[in-house]
Amino acid sequence: SYATGMVAGTENVGGLVGFNLNHTIENCYATGTVTATSVAGGLCGYNFGIITNSYYDTQTTGMGNTGCGYNSGTITNLAGLTTEEFKTNVFTGFAFGNNDDNPWTANENGRPFLYRQSAAVSNGTAANNTIAGYAAQNGATITETGIRYTLLSEMNWGQQAVANSAGAILHTLTGLLVDSVYIAHAYTKDDAGKYYFGDMVNFIAELALTPLPIVFHPEENATEVPLANIVAVEFDIPITQGDLSGITITPDPGNVTAILSGQKITLIHDDFEYSTTYTVTVPAGAVIHGEATNEEISWSFITIIPIGIDGPGGSQVSISVWPNPSNNIFNIQIKNPTEKSNWEVSDTHGAIIKKGNNQINDFTIDLSSYPQGTYYLKITNGGFQTVRKLVLQH
């Protein structure tokens, strides 16, 4: 079995099981965000039983290397995997085969799912109000994919349809309240009318920055790309075959999602640096278009500071945060302040846990007394606002 929902509590909190007393957890995984005051783990909070061949997502749960908060039982192979590592489908003990005796189905675009589900959907990180995912079908026909979302304070689910078939999902939510905390996840609907949902992602809605694709010939360069976490490029010639598994970006920002849809390649990243030249290379034979068969395709783009929230001063504000993840102290640098800065840190429920004012460019935030997990830093300077995700790992 597996669990993808967000779990919050005070103590003995786990992504799959809170308190395991004399029972066996075997061949399971969890991926939902875990928030607790004490004794928490990505898979299990308190274990007084047996855990065997089970896994959890170190990134989406926010638990880092803590799979079990406290153990007084027996644990054999409780492993933390990154979101990308989940795609390898190398899970000891899991029986892959799409039948009753071998119930797991491998999904190269996301996490394993159970064959009786008929369909499954996985989604990546939220970036600037955008959700990326993938819908897989297994015996049933997918008739609709989309994004389901709600304000965390209201839990009143709405949805936006994206497509009507299996494959990549990429959608920017619109009409959101800026600076409000939302939960969203991708969904899939099959021909029997049954819905399937991906992992829930928490994010603070930002001013919508949805770049239009930059249309150019594959061998040419794109420059001055607005920095909005998403860079979309569209070839001006038809693509007949595409495989982005070998794509590289230099300098490597890490954890970049690349999606090919039609003639457009979309790159998604949580925090592209501004005023930086990135070079993207697609290996020979990966993307085949109408004018060549197997040549290497490479192009560059230069990021510029994104358009911010209008305010006095007429300039933008950019910040750097390091280390991130951190086990206690986050260093903050405001690169181009126009005046006194106000800052606040919120948890995934939207509650402000720390705030302050700073007139200097550099300062630190100490979260050592708070439970590990995901937090959000918002800095206001001269009428402009910037939001960064902070990952605390004790």
C-alpha cells in the first residue's frame, strides 16, 4: 500500500502510519508532507513492530533522512528516496507484474502504483503557481487530466482541466490570491468516471508569471528569458520524435523537470538564478525534427530579473538563501534592496512562526527550535515581494 496525503499532528506522526504496535509494515511507501512537533518520520512516527522493504520520499515528506521518528521494534530496509529516485522502480520486495500475485505496476514517469487502480497520476513541485505531472493508464482509458486545488484555510476543492488523454501534465493555476497558502495536485479521470490523484503539494501563491514560449530554430540562441521558474522554448519546425531523458543544463541547477509537448520544450526549476547564462543540450538522436535526423541540439538562454509586484522604487528585489536545506541556520542575502526589508516565515498551514525587520543586506534565520519540514520565507522590500521555500532537516 502507499499514502500520498499530507499528515499533520503533535507527536507520533508518519506519512503512512503514526504508531505501529506489534504489526508489520511491508512493501509500502509514503510521499505526503509530514508536520509534527515531535516523533515524526517520512513513513512511520513511532515503531514498536516490524518495518520491512518500505520507502518514503525525502523531499515531498520534508523528513530528509528520518524515515521513522522513534524505533523500538525491528526495521529492515526502510529507505528514503528523492522524487527522481522513485522513478527507478528498484524496490526490494515489491512484486511487479500487474496481477493479484504481483500487484505493483512500474511507472517510469513517477512512482509505482497498484495494477487494480487502472490508472495513476504523479506530480512534481509547484513552481510559481504551476504543477507538473504525468498521467499513466493501465487497462482503462484516460478521458481527462487536470489540477485540483484549494486554499488551505478553506479546503474547498476546485479543479482546472488540462487535457483529455494520458501523458505529461503542465498547468499554471490562475485566479489565485497572492501570498495565500494553497494545496494542489494533479488528477486523472478514466472512462468509467473514476478519479485518481497525485501527491498534494503545498505552496504560497505568487504573482502569476507565465512566460510565452520563445519560438526559435533549434540551433539558435534565446536570450533575456524572464526568470519565472519556467522556461519554455518552441521549435519552429515539426518534431517527429522526442526523448528528453538525456538533456543537460550547464551550469547545472539540479532537479530540473523537462517536458516535451508537440514542438515545445518546457524546463521547470524551483530557483533559476537571475542574470545567468544557461546552456541546454539535447543529445544526438533524442529529438528528431523535419530538417535532420540525429544531430545534437543545443541552445542558451540568459535569465533576467522577473517582473515583481508593483510598488515604489521602480526596481526589483532578489535574494539568495543558503544552505537550503539546512539543519538550523539559513543565511539570507538581499541583493538589491531599495529600503528597509520586512520578512516572515510561515509553516505549511500558513501560520507565521517568525518575522522581523532588517536594514542590512545579509541576515540569518534560526529555525533550530522548530520541527523539520518545509517552510516559506517571504521578504518585502520597497513594495516588492519574494517568496522562497525553506527546507529544514535536523
